[in-house]
Amino acid sequence: MTLWNNDTEIQFFKEALKNFASPEQLFYHLQNGYFAYVPKGSEAEGQTLQSRNSLIGQFTEKWSKTIFEPIAKELGLFAVNSVVCDELGLSRQSSADLALCTTSTVIANVRRKASKYYGK
């Protein structure tokens, strides 16, 4: 199984540029052009790419789901992004990035789901 590598990172940049992001959101704009990382010995001129953090977060949540889907399936579960479960303190504003669930729905109920495994 291949985990995060240069090809995955390149895929992120290509998909982000194609679907939802501008070069300024993803790259440092230096005198010599756009860079994913500031080259050694170069100055970033005070630039920080906070905008890239949320974009890469969205990408890695989906990417992680593809890693865990076969495992979840083997266990009779579903890998689900953005799960909301009030009993666990997972609200719409602070949902789980990824959860293994007994259904493919985003909103979960712990008591109902737990009974399948613990007989309660």
C-alpha cells in the first residue's frame, strides 16, 4: 500500500488548481515564479500560506477515506467523512474528519449503533 508521497502531493496541487484554488492560495509567489515550498536560501518575503492548510485538509480527509475503505468493508463498516454525533461531541462545526460507521450516513447515533456490537 502506497501512502502519502510526491505523486500524491502533485495530485493534490493538480486537483486543487483544476477545481477550486488559485495559484496564490497554493504556492509562494517569489521573484522566480510560484513554488510549493520556499527554496533553500530564498526569502518568502513574509508570505504564509494559511489558505493552503484548509485546502490540503479537505484533500487529505478524502484521501484518508480511500485508504480506510477496504479495511472498513472487511469489518462490515463504512468509512465516512465529516461525521456528526452529538453523544460524542461531534457537531456540524466540529465533525469527525473520518469515522468507521455501521451506516454510510454522516449523522450518527451512538446508542443505536453500539447495540449492534455490544448488545445494549
